[in-house]
Amino acid sequence: MQGPNRVLLGGHGISVLLPVTLWSPTRIAVTIPDDPLIAAGQTYYIGIQNDQSQWLSGIDKSIAVCQ
């Protein structure tokens, strides 16, 4: 259940809230926003935080952002 939880993309000095398009017991889908802080070709971590900014997930997985 999403509740007050949120998904963040971070690394390289940035932290960007990702809009959630689907949150189910087995899958979370987000959209990478058109944000000038996010650089194409860069690798970032994604994680889930609660409303107290505590990590609920590991941040050991990363994604590469394409153009």
C-alpha cells in the first residue's frame, strides 16, 4: 500500500520525487519526469521512503536514464 510512501530517484547530488503510476503488492511503476536535474546517460539509484524520509527499501539498485 502506497499511503504516504514515495519513490525517489537520487545520486550525484540530487533527489527527485518520481510520480507513481501504479502501486500494487507486486509492482510499483513510476514516470521519470522531465526535470533539468536529471541528466541523460547518468546512472541513479531509486528507492522508497516513508513520510519521515526514512528508507523503506534498499538503494543498492540503479538505473541509467536514457534521452
